[in-house]
Amino acid sequence: MFPLDVFVCVDCSLVQLLEVVDPELLFRDYVYVSGTSDTMRAHFASFAASLGARFSFAPGDLVVEVASNDGTFLSNFTGQGLRLLGVEPALNIATIARGRGIDSVTEFFSEEVADRLREDHGPATCVLATNVFAHLDDVNGFVRGLDRLLGPDGIFVFENSYVRDMIDQLEFDSVYHEHLSYFSVTALSALFARHGMKIFDVQRQPVHGGSLRVFVARDGASHSVTEAPARLRNEEQEVGLRDGATYEAFARRVYELRSSLVGLLRQLRADGKRIAAYGSSAKGNTLLNFMEIGPDLVSYLVDKNTLKQGMFSPGMRLPVFPVERLLEDRPDFTLMLAWNYSDEIVRQQRAYVEAGGRFIEPIPLPRVVSG
């Protein structure tokens, strides 16, 4: 068990954890697999297509993905004559990527690794990172590594959850030990400016409850800066993302959510209803542990990821079964812990819903849905 306290820096506006868990413990043997989700496969395909259309990569260009997981994202660039390279520290997941034909280096990205990659493969035209930039303890070292790896006009494109959406939609379960930072455009702009780099575009994306897609290059690169970075920085100032009172109000709302959701589950159990939960995800375990939702309220979890099945959830120790268990067992209600995939899950579980099963979406306010 590790503390999970979140802080905000009133100077640079970065929202962050101060307790850092050893990444060797968190990531060397990993159980999140990108390709498990239909939603994420479609998202990565669209993302890759948009990059190819905008930047017209040439045959032979080097495209590197940091934390490339099972190669789902990079596989969308195959057949274009590009040189593709994944950097994935999880030994078990990198093996899956290699099986898909994605060359993968099992390292944590750093300045030293960047030097080796450039020596072995040459400068990168594009470096990609999805839902990993927030995992870094040393973000400055990572950016220095980018500077060493990228070619003169190279770009860094990454996606991560947006702290503004986290606050607006009460997505407190986005806070977990892998996520050390919760970014705003204001904080990111200050970070890259410190290293002679610019955010030349930024786009809001709906994935994972609201994310930022950020485009970065060196100050002297040819990429023109759009109006989006300045506009979003101004909006962040207006909505109070640099104001401590905003985060204090967020905390109060989280405690109110806990009271209402746990109250609902207790009432359902008192009425004799059986409850399961969908998704043994990191965000789901934040919710379960913070709200102390254990076997007295939820009987078990189901998850599509075979690496999690047969295991127990951390802390609350709920057993994890395959998703087919819902239709076989037919609990009256299923708590949607993986709410960021809710449309996909309800679609996949149509038979369970038609048999009378109902889902409980916990965020931003608890509500019962029947499909």
C-alpha cells in the first residue's frame, strides 16, 4: 500500500503526486494491453491516419513510440515504408508487440536511451507517446531525451488525460500511482519552453473521459503555431485552474460522490439485489479503495483482459472473472468501473441487459442505465 495524495503547484499549476512508486515495480510486468479494447483500437487507427495526412511522412522516416505496449498504435503505420520502433519496458507486453512485427526495445526512455537509439537508428521524424507522459517522475529528463532523439524538424505528439476534464466531470479515479502528473496546457507550455521547445498545436479529445493531444517541436522548427495553445491557456485561467479554491471544491465534490454512490449500493444490497462490477482497471481500483467498496457490496469483478482473470483486485481483494460471467450469473446490477469504455461495454453485454441486467455508471453522478 502506498499513499495516494494529489497536490497542485500554485506557481506552475501542475497537479501532481509526490509519492513516487518504483517504476520497476509498476511497469516491468504489466497487465494493461491496448489491443483488448475495440474503442482504443479504433482511436489509434484514426489517430495514425490523421498524423499521416497532416505530416506526410516519407518512406524511411523513423517513427518511435515511447511506452508502445503491445504495438497496437504503431501497427497502424505498417505498410508505408516507415521504420517503426517501440520503446516498451514491460517485458511481457513487448513480447506481444514483437510477435506482431513491431521492433521493440525493452527500456525506460531516458536521455541515455535516446542517445543509443539515435546512434543505432538515426534521428526520429516523429516520437509518439499515449497515456505515458503523465507516468514520468523526471519529465525534464524525458524532454531532454526528446531533444537528443528528434531530427531538426522532428515532432513529438502525445496524448494524456486533461486535468480540466478531470475536474469538470469529477473524474477523481484518474488519480492513481502510475499517473504522477495531471496536465494543463499552462503547465505543459512552461515545461517545453524551459527546453527550447514549443507547443505548436493542441486538440481536445473525448477518449478516456477527456484528453489532450499535444504537438511539440523545437522553437526553430518549421511548424507554425496555431491559435489553440494560447486559447486553451486563457480558458484555463478563466475557469480557475491556477486557483487553489478550484481544487478544494473538487475535493468536496468527490466526498459527496462517495456518500451518494456507497449509499446507493448499500440500499440495493439491503433490497436483496446482487451487484458485480466491470473493469479491474487502475481507475476502478482507486474508486473501490477510496470508497471502501468490498465483497460486502460487490461480489466480484469481470474483465476482458485475460491477464487479469483469475486474480484479485488490489486492496479490496475482489475476484476477477471473464466477462461471460455476467450473462452466466446475471447479477441484478453491474458497477461500471471502466466507465471510459461504457458504450463499448454495454454494446458487448447486450444479452446481459436484455436478460434484465442493469449498469450503474458512477461518474460524475451515480445513475442506473439499462442499455
